[in-house]
Amino acid sequence: MTIKTRMSKIFQKTILLNFALFGVISISMSLMSALTLYNHMVDEYISKGKAIASSIASSSVEILLNRDASTIQSMIDQFKTIDGAAYVYVQDDNGEIISHTFVPCIPEKLKHSSTHPDEISVREIELPEAGTVIDITKPVLAGMAGYVHVGMDKELITKYVWIAIAKLQVVMFFIFWASVFLLYMTVNRISEPLNKLTEYAKKLANHDFTASVDITSKDEIGLLADTMQNMASELTTIIAGLERAVTNATSELQDTLTYMEVIMDNLADGLLVVDVYGKISLTNPALSDLFDLEGNDVKGKEIKHFFSDEMNQLFNLVKGCEHEVYTSEISLSKRRTCKAVATPIHKKNPKDGSLQCLGAVILVRDITYEKEVDNLKTDFISTVSHELRTPMTSILGFAKIIKKKLNKSVYPQCQTTEVKTQRAMDQVQDNIGIIVSEGERLTDLINDVLDIAKMESGKIDWKNTAIDMEEVIKLSGQTTAPLWQSKDLELIIDVEEDLPTIFGDRDRIMQVMVNLISNAVKFTRAGSITCTARSHDSEILVSVSDTGTGITPEDQKKIFERFKQVGDTLTGKPKGTGLGLPICKQIVEHHNGRIWVDSKFSEGSSFHFTLSKGLQDVSVNQIPSAVAINSVGRRPGKKDSPLILVADDDPALNEFLSQILEEEGYRIITAVDGVDAVQKAKTRMPQLITMDLKMPKMDGAEAIRQLRLDPSTRHIPVIVISALAEGQQAGGDAALIKPIDDKRLIETIHGMLQEDLIMTDPCMVLGKEAVDPVQNLLVICPGKINYCAPTELWNQISSGFKGTLFIPAKISTTLDLDKISRVPDVQLVIIPDN
């Protein structure tokens, strides 16, 4: 009974499927056949009607012209017997019916028809008694002799179509029942062994692996039955093995858990696991040591009760699983510092793939020693970078002196026609040029190292002023114009209209733009460089794109690291210091932005950085008027040349300054430390002193203070020459930053001594013009003093200013003197306060 019932259900489902399938097939075939037959017969009837109309029209021209109605009637009567022809009638040229085949009379609708086409036409009309008729009209002699109308019965077409459909349905009916019978036989044959397999599967599900099934067929069902029996035998063996494996795995898992606990307990770093609700799940002894948690049972308790606000904030950031990793430096007791790295614990939901946050893992490492080493490294870099400026001043200075003396005194006396001698002279001249060029490149490297060291140590002075990014981008393009114009590149600037003003360090942001454009020029042989700026949410997005060589994915990961450059620096010449992009990164991140690169190798690169719109404006120091240089009693004697004391602990720099000043006609004495400088100033009474700041025994600042305390030396003007940007604070009358431009030094000394020789280049004072021009500045730069507001300084420099820049000491602390000192052909002089 069970078998029959199950077979009946299978059969019922099968016959329903069969019925639906045949229904779809029958309807589809009927529709397609009817449509095909209908269209075919319509085309055939139209073709037949055209043939009848053409035949009558061609053979009745003369008859129509003679108005022989009886002859026409006899002609059209023979066409009435053609299958499908409903009527035939002929009209004269006035539209009156001459002959027709209508019985018993002409339909009223056709009596008043006035269709007179110029060529054969086909139309459908409805007649009250005949139904739908296809009317074919054929003009005779273009209608001059009359018209022939043939009507084809369209209702007859419909009748034939329905007859065809009925026959097709009869055939499908017999096919359907034949398939039902075959399905019944097939289902009956399959269902019985399937029922046996079902019963056998139930026994296996109940772990009765000793049962058997009696199916001997060689088809797929028989193979399935054999396979199931073999599987039952193998399952018996496997289950026994699994039981042993589970026992062994349980033991190994316990050992592994014990091993993991030992590892966590012996980690040098502190480990903290917190669930999503902020409750502590796991800690290790190292964490207890770092946060003084010995003796406290913290498991299951909230993190906020045992850890600092920084740790709680770090957990709150990471618990949402929005980012992978967060890091933070946290202060500990006993002046210690640790670095905490937080990672979310999450798993994917198997249904929708979404992330489900389970909490966070926080690793804490004591970095007190590393911080001390890093501070020492930063101080070392800063000190070395400053001190390297002194020998660089000597190297560049002596190289320029040698070049000048060779061109002035040696080469004119060595005119020769010998090729070998001339080649040697040219080679010496080229070598001197290389020394100067490489010295300037090394100076740039020193300045970059000093920049990155200042930024990392937090010692750099950041300014916060209004920034117009469109102005910064255009000015950066003008500044780098010699670079991209020399390579015939096109600079495209695309800035969004009404870009909002942001606040930050304008000079540093411009440094980023100049650096990115310069990099683009370096690696672009042909094409263009595009600078864009767009407002995006709470940020401004700035991009610099090029059509250059591009950057490989491997290089993209390290280009923002210090001293890393694109390409192989061992086989190819480096194209920079490798510090430009790290400096850009530091500047952008200080402005709450981020910087990244998109690039495809050999297709070009796009550097993007964002700047936050949220920085607030701060008050700007009032700009004082330019003040005078103290110069009482500084005119040299009429008979003897002025005596200048050069104080520097570097013998090479002393020699360099001595040669420059002696060539100008001054008498020179030197001092190697502060004590020596004070003693010689008191005994020799020089007209002017150049003073280095970092010297043994007594530094330059203390030496200047001693000179100012003594009435006999108080009047001697002092020019501070130092590698330190803080030289203007040492108390001198003026300050010059190394490397020294000898021309600017000479002009400054002439001005300080109020000699007749005046500066040959323009002078510019940073500040507001006084009501009465300062007399001492007029002596130094008669007739050509320009005054410039600090906010317009870089516009003036970018516009091509070359000369001496006088900066009042009060506003010098608000400027990046290191950066200004690197501008070619611009020399700084710091004006002390009265």
C-alpha cells in the first residue's frame, strides 16, 4: 500500500508537469501555426486578387472605352468562381459601376465608393453581409478608362485557420495521452527501487549499518544501492576512527590552550582583550606591570575603571570595526611612555557577509627607551645639519673665490694656442663649476634633513593664516616655471570656482605644491602636468598629475619614507634627496590632511592631498615699522683701512672670510673662540666684528653680551654669521645665515660702516614704511628702498626679487628664515630692535 501511494504522488506530479508542458507546446504551436497560415493566406489572397484585377484591366481597355457592359459582365463572371473571390465589379472613369457580380444587388457601401487610385491599391472594408473583404483596385489607363475592383473574402481565411487549429489539437490530444501512458510505465519502474532505497536510508540514519537493500538492477539506481551499502561499511570504520581522533584532538587542544596561555603570560608586550561592551576578557602579566594592576581582578570588569582616558578613547575608536588598526602613545607612571596598537575582533556573518564586531585586541609596548633614542637622533640630526653649514660655507666660498681669481687673474694671462693646455684650463673651470653645483645640492640636502628633523621633534614654528589655494597653486606654477618650461612641458591649472578659504601655514602648503610639481617635472619627459583643486565635504582635495614614467606598486609603498626614491638608486643617478615627499607628508598631516598617490607604471602619476576646512583663524602679530641699524661711530678712518675682527672656531671659515674682506681692502684679525674675540676687540678696537654663535670657551651670544657691557666696545657693530636660524636673537646688529653670499656680506659691511660704496642690488624692508625714512637705511640703499608686508613676501620673491631683505627682529620669529635663506640671490639681514 505504501509503495502504491508513493508511486501515485510521483505520477501525479509527473502528469501535472506533462500536462503543463503539453499545454504550453500545444498553445504555442497552435498560435504559431495559425499566425503563419493566416499571414500566408492573406498574402496569397492579395496576390490572387491583384492577378484577377490586372487580368481584367489589361484585357478590357477597348471594351471599357466602348462602354460594352455585356462583354465586361461576361468577362468578370468567370472570375467569380475562383476560391476566395467575393465579388468583381468595374467602374467607369466617373465612378459609376458598369458590371458586377453582386447577388442580389450592389451593397450600398460600394455604390458610393469613390476610390480612384493612380496605381493598384489594397484595402480592407467591412460589408454588412459579406463581412471583412480585401478590396483590390486596379486603374485602367491610369483611371481614364475606369477601375477594376476585386474583393477577396477574408472571413474564409479565418475559417481555414480555425480548421487547421482544430486538427492540430486533435493530434496533440492523442500525443498527450500516449506520453501519459509512457510516463506511468517509467515512473512505476523507478519508484519501486527508490522506495526501497528510502527505507534503507532511514535505517542508515538510525545508525543501523548492518541492514541491506535488495536491488539487483544494473542501472544507476542499482549502482546507487551498491554505493550506499559500501558507504555504510566504510562509515562504520570511519566513525570508529573519528571517535579515536576526537579523543586525541581534545587532548591536543588542551595542550595548545595551555601553550597559548604560557605564550601570552610571557609576552614582553602587554595584551588586553576587550569585548564589544567594554568588558575585559583577557590580560597578561606584562600589562599588569605596565599599568600597575597587580592584585586586581580585572576580568569581566569595564575597561574604563582600570585604564586611562587614552586607552578608553582608543577602544572606542576601534570597537566599531570601521578601521583595521589604531595606534596611540600613552603616558605611564614613572615618566614612561608606551605605544598601544588596537585591532578589532570581528567575524563575517555567513548570511549576508557583513562584519560583526566582537571587541578589540590592544597590544601595549613600553617605548620609553625608543623615545629617548629618537629624541637623541633628532637632536643629533639637527646639530649635525646646522654644523654642516659651516664647512659648506667654506667649500662653496673658496670654490667661488678660486673661480673668480682664475677668471680674473689666471686665465687672461694664460692665453695659449696649445690644445692640451686649453683643454686642461677648460677642465679646471668645469670642475670648479661642478664643485659649486654639488655644494649647493648638498646644502639643499642639509636643509631638507633639518626640515624633517624639526617637524618630527615638534620644534618647527607653524603659522596659521588665511590661505587662498588658487593663489598658492598659481604662484607655485610660476615658481617652478623654469623647470617645466625648459623641458617644453605644459602646466594646466584647474581650480574649482569659489573655493573656500582655509587657514594654515601658507608657506609650508606652497612648499608641498612646489615639491610635487618639481617631482612631476623630474619624471616627465613630454606631455603635461595638471594641478587641480576641488571642494569635497569638509576638505579641499588638491591633485598634481603628470604624464611621466609612473611608479610601480612596489615603489608606491615606500615613496613617503625618508631617503626612499623611485627606481634603483644603485644603478641610476638619484634625482633628489629622498626627503621631499616625507616633508610633504609631515606638512599635510599637520594640517589634518592626508597624502597619497595613484599611478600606473609608464602611464603617469597623480599625487593627491587633502586640507581640512575646519582649522580656525588665529590672530596675526602686528607688523612693526622698519627700524634703524645701530651705527653710531662706524665710519672708518681716513688714513688706514677699517679693521674687521672675524670670530669663528672653524679655521677654514676664518680663512675664507679673511680672503673676501682683504680683497675688499679691509684689514683682518681673527679669533677662534668667544674669549679670544672679546680680548682682541678690547685691545685692537676693530671697526666691525663678524661673530659665529657656536664657539668653545664662550659662545657668540655671550661674547656679544660682554662687548655690550663694556663702554669701550659697546659701539662696535656686530654681524652674526651663524648656521642657526635663531642668530637674530643673539644681540648683534645684523644676522646672516650660512652659507654666506660674499657679495651680500660685503654690501652689508659697507652699509654698517656707512661707507661711500652702496649696495648694487635692490633693498627691501619687511614691514610698513615709516613716516620719516630711516636715515641709516638711506645710507645703505639710497634711492631704492622697497617696503613689503610679510604676507606679500613670497609674491615678491616669486616675481623675481633679487637683493637684500631687511627683517625687523620682532617679526623674524614668525618667518621661516631657513627657507628664505635658500632662495638664490636673496640675502637676509636681521634688523635688531632699538
